[in-house]
Amino acid sequence: MIRRNVVVHGSVQGVGFRYSARREAERLGVAGWVRNRADGAVEAEIEGDEASVSELVDWFAAGPPGAIVSGTDVAEREPLGEHTFRIVGWPVAG
């Protein structure tokens, strides 16, 4: 079990990024959360098996149709034992 924090930069708000991320996370069996940040980025913490988390991190680098991702920052976090993936409040100061 691993956990990663991902911050996605670019034109990533207002394109269904969070909802698409939740759908991808559920498809992959990954837990955690995603949110819009006040600075225009999208941030997520994702947790699951290494292969599934890596696949979702790769998905974040491209995003859904309509998103223009200019870059991602990925950091390791300690797993929390979450079992669901959710969209959390907006906006959150970055």
C-alpha cells in the first residue's frame, strides 16, 4: 500500500477534472481525495497498490479531455488506510 500527493498545474479547473479523477480512481480501486485549489491547480492524495497508484499518477499527467496539463508535482505520503475516493471542498488555499 502506497500513498501519493499529486498537484496538477495548467488549465485543469472547469473541465470536469475532479469528477473524471474520481471515476478513474474508482475504476482502479484507489482511495483518497481530489480538490480544486485557489491557485488554479488540482490536488489529490491517492492510496492503493503500487501499480494502481502509478497508473492514476500517469492519468493525472494527461487529465481528462479538455484539460491542458502543464506539469505535475508528486510527493510520497504515509498511507492512511482509506477505502473510498471523494471530491472535497472548493476552493482550498494552495
